[in-house]
Amino acid sequence: MSDEHQYKVILRRFLPENYVDTAFVLLKNDNVNLKITKTRNTKLGDYRPPFNGKGHRITINGELNPFEFLITFLHEFAHLNINKSFGNKVKPHGKEWKLEFRNLLSTVLKKDIFPTEIEEKIEKVVFSKKGFSNILIDELRLKMGEYSKRQKILVKDLEIGTKFLLKSGRTFVLGEKRRTRYSCKEIGGHRVFSVHPLAEVVEVL
């Protein structure tokens, strides 16, 4: 098994499936040391610039759901890109960082990564006429956090045609049962997957 495959297996535990390859390329190109940490009450993630022979370092709390993890990943990667461009000559969350974070957020739109309700919140952040604000980011985090708090249910308990979210972060529509599994179409694509009736999911409103 290659190092790349093993690394992607780890990333799939935390990120939406449709972003794993992109995240791997970003981390590899900048030789980033990504560390998954235990819960920290004071922060969701952080970025450390190269120091004393060590390269870029990003840490992210491991208990986040895939959507929260991805947004935190982009938040910290915006810090990394600003460090590469400006060093420590600009404010940590100044206008340069805000622009870079918005640019990174825009790259995940229309990629079939998020459920519609979360994507609409991201669009509000990216295209807000009033400009980027921490209030909009808080609204986005709140919406994503709701997915962690929703009670999980089983595929077999859903009605045909219901949208649901798997742990991988991918969203599907429940189809008919074929022998032992349900045929489910991935939203935003044409592929049909067989999903076990006892798989734990979150219903997408």
C-alpha cells in the first residue's frame, strides 16, 4: 500500500469525500505537516509557519464533522498562503487573510461537497455585498454544527426519495431496495451506489 493511499485513507476519516484529492495535493505541494488533535475548547485549528527546520504545520480538532473540518482546513490554509506571500507583515485576520479565505471558500462551491443549505451559507459569505464578516462565518459554523447534533438514523428508516448524508460527507437520495441494499443516487452526479440498510445517516432538510 503506497504512502499516498494511506494518507488519503486518513483524510477520508475527516474530510468530505469529494475534497480528499484536493486536500492531498495542497498538503503535498506545500509539504504541510497536518496533525489531528483532541478537542480544544479555545480553538478548532491553528497554523504555525516554518521554524527551526520544520515546515508549515496545521492542526485541526478531530471531533469536527466533515463540513466543519473542511472549513477549518480552509481557514488555516488561508493563513499558510498569507504567510507565504507576506510573512508576518500583515494582521493575522486582516484584509489580506479575509480575501484569501473567501477565495478558498469559493473553490468549494458547486463541487457537490456540501448539502444545499450549507452551500447557500457559503455563498452568502463569499458574495455578500456587505463584505466578509465574522458574523457570517459564525452563521456558517452554526449551520454545519447542526449536522453533528442531529440524531442519527438508519437508512432503512427513511422514506424513498429522502435526501441523506453519510459519514463521508457525501449526500444521496434514497432509492428502491434491491435484494439486501438500497440503490441511492449521489446528489450532483449520475452514479448509483448500494447502501446498507443499517448504515447510520443524517437526513438532509
